Amino acid sequence: MVESRPDPVAVAMMSTTADERAVLDSFLDFHRAMLLRKLRGISDVEAARRLVPSATTLAGLVKHLTVVERNWFQCLLAPGPGDVYLTSEEDATASFTLAEDDTVEWLSAAYEAECARSREVAARFDLDHVVPHPQLGEVSVRWILVHLIEETARHVGHADILRELTDGSTGAI
């Protein structure tokens, strides 16, 4: 799979003096790319292997973050007919659950596609644009971007640990 976007490390480094939107977008894209890099070179079986007491797996993290992207950008910020913002613990748990046919290739492609949709949706709104949130009252696009940076970075940290437990690979890149 060839990455069509610029190298996220280079973009993040170039964005050190950019405007707020460019900095937020580049940090989120950096962490999105790091998640996918944690899957490179491992098999479907390795990606689905449970290595910690919870049900967290490398493949499950990618599946979960695909749901997170869709939930925050598409379902909350620009919902279409039938889009429902997920809020329950059951929904959160289910977002990590793998189907038998979930492959590294398929999960990676689905995540990349959802991230592309998220970029398109977010770009249509100013950072100060506010939308109603079923649990928080209201949230701004700025808050959504910061939250997604935090959520993605946290799970990339989990992926770092799981990848190290899988084959000893370490490092951000």
C-alpha cells in the first residue's frame, strides 16, 4: 500500500510555526500515520493476537479508531441520513471487536478512507464552529480536533506496546 499523503513526520516538523489549524491537522495526521505504521510487516494473525488481559489488539485498535473518526467527524459534525452518534459502553466495546474476515489490509484501507472523509468534513468548518453533543452539551471543531489528537495518540501508545510484544519492534517510526 503506497501512502498518497506527504510523510507525516516531515509535515509535523514543517508545521512548527504554522497557523493553529495547520498545527492541529498535522499532529492528527502524524498520529494517524503512526498507527498504520505499527501494522506494517505483521500478519493478520499477529495483529489479532491478544497480548494483554483486555481484548485490545493491534487490529482492534485500528478498527476502534476507524469508528472514532466516523463518530466524531461524520456522525457528529456533518451527519447524513441514518448517521447515529454512538455513546454507549457497548458501542465502545464493540468497536474493538474483530470479525473473522478483518484483515490488516482491509482494516488499514478502511481507516485511511475514514480519515480522508474526516479531513474533508473538518475542512468545511472553522475551528470555532460549534455543534451539539449528546453528553457534553456543545463542542467546537477545535475541541474535536484536540480530542482526536489525544485519543489517537493514546491508542498509538497502546499500539507501540502491542507491537513490541509481537515482534520486538519499537520506536515512533
